[in-house]
Amino acid sequence: MKRSLAALASLTIALAACSTAVPGDDASESGTATIEAPAGLDEFYHQDVEWEACEGSGAVTTECATVRVPLDYDEPEGETIELSMLRVPASGDAIGSLFVNPGGPGGSGKDMASDASYYFSDALRENYDIVGFDPRGVGDSTPIDCLPDDELGDFLDKSYPDTPEGEAQSLKDTRAIIEGCVDTSGNLLEFVSTINAAKDMDVMRAALGETQLDYFGFSYGTHLGGQYADMFPENVGRMVLDGAVDPAVSALDSSYFQAVGFEQALTAYVESCLDDTDCPLEGDTVEEAKAHLQSVIEATQDNPLPTAVDDRVVNPAIFYTGIATTLYSEDTWSYLTEALIMAIEEDDGTFILTFNDLMIGRDTYSGEFSDNSLEARWAINCVDFPAVIDEEAVAANDVRLNEDAPTFAPYFEGGDTFCSEWPHTADEVPGPFVAAGSNPILVIGTVGDPATPYQSSVNLAEQLENGILLTWEGEGHTAYGSAGPCIEDAVDDFFINGTLPEDGLTCPA
């Protein structure tokens, strides 16, 4: 079964150069102006938010609250759901709230905010209240659920041979998972689109008394931020989108570009590995070493690698996901080498299995899932991007996948069987995003980004009426926190002082 690659934010902190001031742009000031609500939504926009100390709060002060939003914005008087937020108050005088989203879809903004000292610079945390939220369907915000952990884990541990029997079993299991989603989550599945999540953000902005939204989104978080900006351009304050998703491409094109991104990241890794005397890959060239890796992966279909975990083995599906996880950051390449040494030289897939489980939020030894990010990702992606079921288009895509991403092609080819079986799609799909009349929006692209390839950031910056592109010539998924002071200073100066970096600023690796 083809499983979508999730966006794991590998972030830390970054800085800048040439800049000019944004004319007439002041950071959001809470409660300084009357906040208007769209028709029928006054009670949601003007609800009271009660912050309380979060349960189990550690050394860092964290405050938690909930806001109420309509399940269906077309029927605001109907059923409602709750969204869960977490705030880390500024260490200095706050100029406003900075909403953050780590990606996914399915990632917890609450988790990102609670770890703000890891993700964001001292300067940002001094000047902003960092506000993370779990989007609808995610985490603590009326979550999507499909199956008990043990049943879900059993399905995810499978790998299907490329045979009619394998395809039939894959389809049967897919339908069983989706049936579980429908039975457990009901009509919530219909309303978890990015469009609805963007409407939720505007409710949260207003409920917190912010006249404009200051926002920092990573990976899928750029998609959510771009959707917000396109729907509420006049409400955009200072917005940064790091590791952008291109909203204007089809589901098949998106899959293709991501596969190529991972192939390029793997090529860069293999080049580095071959310079290391410990590299377990055989061959004198990158292509020979990649071919060896492919043969190792394929062999696990009939002869899965044993692991230290009872009843769990490594097959091709798990192998691909494990490798992909380590390609999100150049900092984890050394761990991939260790995992491949164990797999190839010691016939032990434990380390590969661990990285697979990290991608899907699962504890390797207990089998329990730490969150519902995978189930939420399925639901949001399938509603946002209906699967392409044109057999000729899928076949043509498979051809270019095998030409341009030969290692990862088996993981991506065949179209999206899962979403083709999903029972709901949104009335509208996201993108392209223009955000006409908005304040300037910074878009950051990383040249060696495997999950959201660089061209996607270029495209989004061009689509946005007031998009400004920043480029980091490095490796890994997203830049802020990894790219160093050139990116970090530019972002911080923009958020804190409203200072625009030079359009097209490029920061070397």
C-alpha cells in the first residue's frame, strides 16, 4: 500500500542581510481595534478565551485554552467542535501572538509551541507569545480516529507484492482502514479540509484580540498559511512560510516532485556515504551504490529483515519509510549509515524499523501511537486532494517516476489508491494562492529539500501577489533553525521590526 510521506519538521534556528522597512506595517496589537466577524459568526469571533496553566507544565510556562468553531461553516448554528491551543508567553514585552504550525498535515502546533526554545530564536520568544494549536481533526482538537493501535499497526507493517494478488489485498486492507475511519470519526471526516482549518485560524486570531495574524508555518504549515492569506488577505500581518507546498500542482505532480526530491536527497547522501570508509553500500559510483541499495530493499519482500521487536520485521514499505525519515535532515545521514550497516552487514532491521515508526508516530517496542497524526494526515490530504483515477495519467506518471526517481519509484507509483477510496472530498480544493492586497509574505525554499522541493517555494512566491523568496542552498527539510544566521536574522528582523529582506536573498550552505 502506498503510504504518504509525512512532513517531519527538522528545525532549529537562522539569520540575514540586505533589508528595507515595510511601509505602514505594524505588528499586531491585541485589542486595539474593533474586530469584525463574517456574517453568522459573531459568537465565535467574540468568544472569551480563558487561559489556564497546562497540565503537566514543566520548567517552561505554558498556558492552554480552547476555542469553539462550527463543524460546518455553512451551518454555523449547527454542531460545533473545539480547537485546543497552547501559549508560551513572551519572555519580554509581547508585541503580539505568533501562531505556529509544524506541518504534516497532522502535526501538533501545541507540541511545537511547548518546545519553542528548540524551534525559535531567543529574539522571537522575547518579543512574541508563541501560540500553537492543533488544527481540526488533529491531536487535542476533536481528533480523527480510525482503528485501535494494534489493528492500525498490523496494517501498516504490511508490504504488498507487485502482483494481482498483492494489489487485491492492498485494496481490501485500504477499505478496512477507511471503514474504521468512517465508523469512528463519522461526519468529522467531511470537514477537516485546509479551507476549514484556515477559517478556524481567523476565529482564533479574533478570539485572541489580534487585528491581524502573525504566522510562521513550516511544510504543510505553508499550505495552511497560504490558504489563510488567500481567504483573508486583509488580515495577514507578518507571515513566513518555510519549505513551501505548491498549491497549484495536481496530486500526481505533487507525488512526482516529492519522489524526485527524495531521490536527489538520497543521491547527496550516497555521495557523502561513499567518501566514508564505513559506508556499507557497494559500488564505485553513486548509481552503482543506489542500485545496490535498491536490491537490498527489494530482497526484503521475500526475506524480511528480523528486528529486536517480537513479531515485527522490515519489508520494502518499512524500509522506504525508514530511509525517507533520515533524509529530512543532513544531520541524520550518519544515523542512516548506521541503520544500513545493521541491515546489510548484520541482517538486523531494528534501526530501520525505528525510523519508520518515528515517521508515523509509533513507539517501536510497545506498538502504541503517540498521536493521531497519521490518521489526520490521511483525512486532510484525501479531502484536500482527491486522487487522480485516470489510468493513462497514472501510467504516464509511473514512467517518469522510474526515469527520474528510480529508487523511490516503487514507493510512489500506482497512483493514490488510498485517497481514491476516501468517502469525502472538499467542495473546493486549495490553491493557487494569490492573497491579493496582503502584506508582504516571506517564502523560504531549501535547494536540497526532499519533502517540499525547492521549486515549490519558487512557485508559491511567484503566485502570491506580495510574495518574497528567500533561498537556502543547503540540504534538508525547511531552513529556519538549520541554515544559520543568514536566514534566521532575516526572519527575526521581519517578525520583530517589520523589516523586509531583499527579494531573492540567497544564503549559502
